[in-house]
Amino acid sequence: MRQTLLAAFALAVAAALLGADHATAADDLCGKPKATPQALYAQLSKDTKLREMRRSDVYVALEDGGDGTLWTFTLPPHPAHPAVVCRRVVERRGILEIPTSIVCNGPEAACAKLKSDFDMLNERMLPDLYKQKK
């Protein structure tokens, strides 16, 4: 019985430590403190280093000219709203990648579709990025 309690305690401590490490990494979104999409948009839209790159009925996209970070915010008509997508093209050992982070507070199915849409967009962008690189 005592060994079972000790084992359960050890597992609880390990889970708490792993959760703390995970929470620290999850508190960051492309170098910015994680916040609600609305709060992040309010903050970033005032940043003079960022320019509005594109606007539609359902999205607004901001680009950080300093580091190339692309921020896409959903607008109220978008099914996944409120959400923010952060992407940055990086090259590692000659291979281009587009790491993408998403904070989506909309319905689960709409958030899954948003992620899928951006995964497909990233895949379509990569060949053009390689062409530009040459």
C-alpha cells in the first residue's frame, strides 16, 4: 500500500513538472506573450513595425517587416473567430519551413478547419518560396 502511494505521488509530481514546462512554452506565441486574439490584435495593430498586408471580410493579416512574421486574425464573420495564426518562414539546412502557431477560441470544428486551411496554404506557398530563393 505504501509503495502504491509513493508511486502515485511520484507520478503526480512528474506530471506537475511536465505540465509546468509545457505551460511555460505555451505562454509564448511567435515571441509575444500569449493573449486572447482580440488583445493581441489590439497590441500588434498599434506596432509601427507591422503593416496591414491584407484584409478581407473574414481576415486581417499583418506583416512584421523586421523578422517576416505573418499574423492573421479572424474577424467576427469567420466561423473560427476569435482566432490568430502566426507564421514565419524559416530555413534550416537548406530546407524551407513555415512553423505555424494558432490560438483559436472559436468552435472546435471551425478551429480544426482553420488549422487545416493554413496547413494547405503553407504547402502551396513552399514551391513559390523555393523559386524566389533561386
